[in-house]
Amino acid sequence: MALSTSFRSNLIKPLTALTALSSTQHLRRPFSSSVDDSTALTIETSVPFVGHKCEPPSRNVETTSKELLGFFHDMALMRRMEIASDSLYKSKLIRGFCHLYDGQEAVAVGMEAAITKKDCIITAYRDHCIYLGRGGTLVECFSELMGRQAGCSKGKGGSMHFYKKDSGFYGGHGIVGAQVPLGCGLAFAQKYSKDETVTFAMYGDGAANQGQLFEALNMAALLDLPAIFVCENNHYGMGTAEWRAAKSPSYYKRGDYVPGLKVDGMDAFAVKQACRFAKEHALKNGPIILEMDTYRYHGHSMSDPGSTYRTRDEISGVRQERDPIERIRKLILSHELSTEAELKNIEKKIRSEVDDAIAQAKESSMPDPSELFTNVYVKGFGIEVAGADRKEVRGVLP
Amino acid sequence: MNVRDALNSALDEEMSADPKVFLMGEEVGEYQGAYKVSKGLLEKYGPERVLDTPITEAGFTGIGVGAAYYGLKPVVEFMTFNFSMQAIDHIINSAAKSNYMSAGQISVPIVFRGPNGAAAGVGAQHSQCYAAWYGSCPGLKVLSPYSSEDARGLLKAAIRDPDPVIFLENELLYGESFPVSAEALDSSFCLPIGKAKIEREGRDVTITAFSKMVGLALKAADILAKDGISAEIINLRSIRPLDTPTINASVRKTNRLVTVEEGFPQHGVGAEICMAVVEESFGYLDAPVERIAGADVPMPYAANLERMAVPQIEDIVRAAKRACYRSTAMAATA
């Protein structure tokens, strides 16, 4: 079908801007033996931003060598965590649902670079890396995935329900689309409290068709809420390609009267620039939509091979041409901020850090049986509650 | 004081006491409330705290829950609880379960309130009682006031409560007036959540009811008294948690039970109460538990059919007499 082949080829756009980068003299610095952490750099995004009802920001992103190296480390850590989770799932230590984020790391990392922990993020179930970006630890992630006490939700939530309220991360939601009105609620509360902070409500191309999104967007626009709608368009809602689910897959335009920006979600600097722009906009003018053009290497979840509705060529093609970590590696090398060997060393250290965290998580015990009955309420009034056999297992709600 | 004014005063006092409390819903602001429950509040607290929403329950309920996540204390009004079905995912999955799934990190101090159950002549889509559905959900608290004192005390308690509360009012009770004690008029007045009230003490049969049905049960008690049957009327006030200790203590005293509710019978509140009593007080029952509920049909419009679809005083009287083995249909064996 003509539609699908043109769609597929669009996903594998060569990084023409990047190959041009290495020959662009004015962006190369002379080699220096000691690189200052805060050496200022300007990086050009892979492609220009496309705006809807707004003037898009510049392609030139201010950064520092420290940030660039930080991006590499953080994304490599996220990548390694997700790959390790794949193995844990296959060895049945992780049960139920497990939705992996590898390929989409640039969105999590670029966003964090543009905001503070007082800004809020809320997302759906592909939340492990967002949690890590918000300051969560590997041990908390792996423990939660394996249902242990040391988990971020004490083992009671699972893969889809990671939260870190003290860093403005509100989950971790299993119902597609529900997180978006919730995110607008967070933005409402931020405005009500005069906090001068914003909320990033993240959702996928599948969720983008949900009615409640439009209901929330309407209210956010009416009330000028500091809400930023972030569509992580990885082009597939489970097994359904975007062109089969959406009459108009221009998600950044879906807001109609609400401005939008289309962003290369595989380029951490483009993401950073877009989020910075969006935060400024939202604080002054209310909601804005960011469409992150991204890609997930894994299937929808661990029970989906991910290759029945897309070709292996497409997956490997994106990995070859647009991988977010490779992009940063090339930038680091071309700016001579590090060497191949050093970067490989960082990756090796990350591997062992992840292995250690898994070992530590495995040491954590499962929740005590009494935890079955805790946290049902904040204030349980000491009411009696029962297990499956009411005459056998009883508890009291604290 | 009528129930409407009782609710209005409760909202007013709680909004005055805590700047985090705000009201949102359709027509709550400029229209003064679809049933005038929020009259005067927009003028007093301004549009930032009294929000008129578009007719988008899923969206605005999600926004309310999100605001509660952040730490505000929203009161979300559903014009009737029939419309809450559009938002039920947010009530159950976003609100009720969050504290548990997050192991206590994300608490949801929100109140969902509005008229519940049958009104008069509004037909099938506008007459359902949601007590049983919400009452079955762990993580929710479900309250249903009868009198003005109930309305004041329970709504104030609900707004102060740190958990999601479903507050089931009744449109037909809004205009009804009840005596209110001086204590109940005080701004610090609160009723405990999870405690039923014995509206009328009795010795022969326990009748449980909530909301409008309490009024009918009390009238039934008057009729039963003339026949020498002393009925103990329990106003549940709280559907979840259900005050099973009070109910059981009463049944252990009277040995007979009639449950009354307006909603559909299958999987209803009465079914739960019956089981709770069988579990704890089986040996004390001298007669099978009787259940009076709405008819097992969508609510009809025609006045005569509507009357048949909702419990009447005579139904409660008849059931109580059956429980006392004084039914006229049975041969006198006593």
C-alpha cells in the first residue's frame, strides 16, 4: 500500500544535519587537553522545528560540555536499565506488564535538562526512564519491577505505577489517556498555588485520539493553565500504526486553537529546546502541544515481539540512522570532549552499576503480608477488612 | 434548616476555613448551582475557587483528581451521579486506587458530590442509584446523608477527609426541612465517617435505610407501632465503610432485619448488609432477612409505573410484618 511504504520510509530519515556538522568548521573547537566542565557549546538540532500557530524556537541550542557528557551517561543508563529489564522479564522475575522505553531516551533526558524538579511530569505506563530522570534510583526501579519492598511503590504498584512526588513525578498510569486530564489538574493546582511551575503531561500517538484529551485541552485553554501536552509519537499504538488510527496524524496540530511544535524526539537537544520554549510559553499563554517524533525498539510490551506490524528493516534502520545515544556519541567525539575508549568505559561502568542494582534489588524481600491492608486509605478509622476468606484473614485499616 | 441550605453552609464554611478547598462542576458558579446548592459561593469566593466547567465530565473529573494529587482539596459536583459514569474511570482508577498503588505517596483528598437515585419523572437515564457500585470499591469512602444535620456534618467531614469521598445526595430531599441543633450549626461540627445513626429505637425489628428511604422507614415505623411492632430504624449515613457493628448489635437485640434501598436489588447495599449479618449474627436471626429495593427494571416514566419501581411505605411495612411473622397472607400459627 502506497500509504504505508511512504510512512515507513519517513521514519528512517538520515541525519543529514549531523553529517554536515563534522564538516562545519565554525562548530569545531581547537583540541584542548583539559576540557572545562562548563565550556559553552552551541549544537544545531537535526532538523528545524515545525510550528503550528506559533513561531518555532531556533535550531541552535545552548549547552555545555558537562551537559553533553551528562546526556550520554543518562541515556546509556536508561538504555541499559531497559535491556536488563527485558532479561529479568524473560527469567520471570518481572511479571505482568512491562513496557520498555529503549529508543525514546532522548525525550526523558532532554526534558529534564529544560526544567526543574518543581515542574511536574505525568505519563502513562512506559514510565521507568521518566522515573529515573526525575531522580529515582536503579534499585528502586528494579525492586518495584520485581515486586519487592525496596521498590518505589513498595512493590504494590508494579511496572506501570512508579511515582516520585517529591520530585514532581506523578506516575505511572495504566489507563490510556487518563494521565492527560490528571496532568491538567496538576497544572491547575500549580496555577492556583501561584507556583510559577508547569506540568508536562505525556501521552502516546495511541492516546492522542482519546476524547478526554480534548476535554482537558479545552479547559486548559479556557483557564490558561501551564500545561504542556507532550505526544511521544513512536508511530504505533500497540500494534496499530498511526495512519490506521488517526485520520490526521499531525498530533502537534490537533490542538487547533492551541499552538504546537513538531520536534525530532531522537535528538535530545531538540527536545531540550522545545521543552524550554514550551515552559516559557505555558507560563505566559497557557497550553501548548509538543509532538516528539520518536521510536521504540521493543514491542508495545514484553508480550509483543514488535515485528508483526513493522519490519525488522524499519527497526534496524531507525537504530542505524536516528539512535539518540549514537547521536550524542558522535557529537561528543566530533567536539573532542572524550574518546571512543572513554565512552566505552562509561558504558562498561553503567553495565556493572545496573548489574549491582539488580543484585541489590533481588536481595530485597517481598512485602510483608500485613502490607496487603495498608495504604487503602490515608485515614482508615481502624475499620476491619478481610482477605479472601473472611473468617480466616482479617486486618484493620490503619 | 433545609438540606440545600445545610449543604450550602457546609461548603461555605469549609471553603472559608481552608483556602485549598475549591468547587467545580457544571453551573455551580453563575447559575448558582443546578439545584442552587452552591448559591452565593461564586460571589463570595470568586471564579478561581468556584469553577463553572464545560459539559465534559471525563475531562473535568480528571482535572479535579490531578489537582488533588498536587495537594488541593477539590469538591467536584456531578449534576446527577448518572453523569458520573462518564468519569467513572477517574473516580476508580485515578482516585480510589492511587494511594494504594503508590504505597501512600499519592493521596487524593477529593469529594465527588451530587444528587443520586430517583427524582420524579426523570426517566431511566436520570434515576439510577450508585451506592452499591461505589460502595464496593476499596479506596473510596461513600456517604449518603438523610437529614440536614447529616448533610452538614457529613459533607464537612468529607471535605476534611484525606481520601476520595463519594457524597450521594438526593434531589427530592434538598427542599425538606429538619430541626438542627445548635451544635450542628457550629462551624466546627463534623460527623464521624463510618458510623450509622439509630434514628428511632425499637425492640422488634431492625430496618436499615439511607438517604430518602430513611424518611419512608420512619413513617413505616409509625404505622407498625400502631400494630404493636416496635421498629428500630438505622440511618446508615455511611455506605462505605458500612457500620456493621451497629447493624449487628441492633439485630442481636431485635432478631429481625429489613434492609431498604432505592437502588437495583441485585448486588445491592441490602445484599451486603444481609451477608454481614449472616456472618456475624446468624444465630440471632429469628426470621429470614427481608430486602426492599427498587424494582429490577430501568426507571419508567409513567407515574403509576414509576411508583411501582421505587419502594413505598407500604412495602416497608409489609416486609417488617413478614419478618415478624405477622403477614396477613400466612395462616396464623402463633
